[in-house]
Amino acid sequence: MTDPLLKYREQHKHRLNYMPWLYWRLKDNHKQWAVAWQQEYQAYLMDMETIEIGKNVFISPLAHIFAERGRKITIADNTFIAADCVLHGPLTIGQEVAINHHCILDGGRAGIILHDQARLAAYTHLYAFNHGTAQDTAIYQQPVTSKGIEIGQDVWLGAHSGIRDGVKIGDHAVVGMNSMVTKNVEPYAVVAGNPAKWLKFRND
């Protein structure tokens, strides 16, 4: 007979994988096993990949995290990474950053920086590289360039948004759902669309 408490715990883990902000709201009796679960998984990650993990971090074991030598991933305190994300270094992730489910971050060669309190809604994609497009060469044989991406403090990237290589998004900016950002975004700006265009400033 299956222990009902164990069955419940597995469902609770599944919930945390997709809603990791609940990790910080757990009652003491649940917090004990959840912290042990995370410590074990994060120790495994740090043993297998070139990754540095801060304190009080939640990383879903259903996320896919790759940080070979030369592509280090650094994750600061109080950050979460939800299920089905794909993270490939180099990445520098600040404190209190939220990376929700199905996000893709590929640092290319130049890397991606997420400053403190950046919020990435589900299915956000950041690719810090690009292919050439000369017509006389197949795309897969084109030279690959990488300029890097930087997301400022307290930035909110809406669900299904995309950020192009070379883009810098200023502090406190907001990117609307389903937007494609191809140019730098000023601090406090609200942008949306494909390509994303300025709508207003949050601090007007």
C-alpha cells in the first residue's frame, strides 16, 4: 500500500516545479523535506556542471541546465528556476530573479546577465548569439556572432517574449507579452509588439 503522505509529497514537489514561488511559503513541516530535496539536487548540479549557486535558491530538477567549462552559470541568493527551462551558460543571474517554466536562455559566447529582481514570465526566450545570412552559404555554415544580452534590475519580461542578441534592457522596464525586442530599451520604458515599440514610461 502506498504511503498517502509520500504520494502527497510527490504531488507537492510537482507543484513546486511549476510554481516555485510557493517554496518560500511552505510551512515548517514541508520546508524540512523541501530544503533537503533542493540541497541534494543543487549539490549534484555543482558536481556535474560549472555552476555556482547562492543561498535559498530553488531549481527545479525538471529544468535543463548546462554549464560546461568556459560557460559558467552563477545564480545569486533567493532566485528560482522553474520546470522545463533550458539554461546554457555563460549566465550571470542576480538575486531574487524569477525564471518561470519553459524559459530558454542561451548565453552564446558573450553571455547573458540578469540583474537583481528580474522577472521572466513563462516561455521567454533569450539567445545571445546570431547567424550570418549571406545568400551564397547555407545558414548552418554561416559564421556565428555573439554580443551578449543584459536585463536590468526589476525588469519584467512578459510571457512568450523574445530578446535578440546585443540588446540591453534598462532597469525597471516592462516588455509586453508576445513581444520581440530587437533594440535597447530605456529604463522604466514599457514596450510591446513585434518588433517591440515604446508605449510609455512607468515613471511618467
